[in-house]
Amino acid sequence: MKYLADGPGVPYHMQYMEHLHMLVDNKIVWLFVWIVVADIITGFFKSLVTKKTSSRKGTDGLIRHGVLLLIIITLYPMLDINGFRSAGDTLIVFYVLFYAVSIIENLGQMGVPVPEFVKQYIYKLSDEYNHHDTNEEVKNGTRNHD
């Protein structure tokens, strides 16, 4: 009977809005947002440097990034309210690492020097990937002979 005397707790939607508002002060969420922005910028410059600019690919990328940001910003407060903040942090750290690899790939493909010990773990910068890419270009007749 104690629970009936206390009355209902704070409604879930109000808790959600409070936790959503608290994202403004969450450093890990800001790290995620800025690394997504950095990936978009490096991807854009990579397309300019490699002369493989495509509005379709750029639009698809922006939509994917936007949807992922929306999912994280929607899901994180729910996890936090239900006591799973560490799961939300883990999810964000996973995506931060995923985007960090993408940024390193973009920089490497633009010609920015990347240390060998990093290259060996990133497939798009490896010799195997570059050898396969060159063979495909020769086969398709799209290899640039500069």
C-alpha cells in the first residue's frame, strides 16, 4: 500500500526530456558529434583530392551520418533513464572508434602520411587493398596514367 500513497512518479516523457536536455553537458556525446563532423569534412576533401566527387555518394553519406546522430541522440537518454548509461557510453565509444578509423582512411587516401603501424590495421590503406584497387582500374579501363 505504500506505493499507492506515494502517488505516481515523474512521467517517463518528462524524465526523457530532462535527460535529453542533459546531453548538452555530456562530453562523450559532444566528442561523437565532432568526430562525425570531422569525418564528413575529411570525406569531402578526400573526394576533391582524389577527383572522385559524387553528389549521390555525398548525399547518401550525409543521410547515414544524420540518421546515426538522430538514433544516438534518441537512444542515449532512454538508456540513461533506465540505468544503462554505461551501455550508452560504450555504444558511443564504439562509433567514435569507427569514425576515427574512417578519418584515418580519408587522410591516408588524400596522401597525408600515416604511420606504418597504423596502416597495417586499416584495410583501405594496406597494400592488399591498393593492389586490388589498381587491378580493378586496369580491368575497367579507368586507371589514371598521370
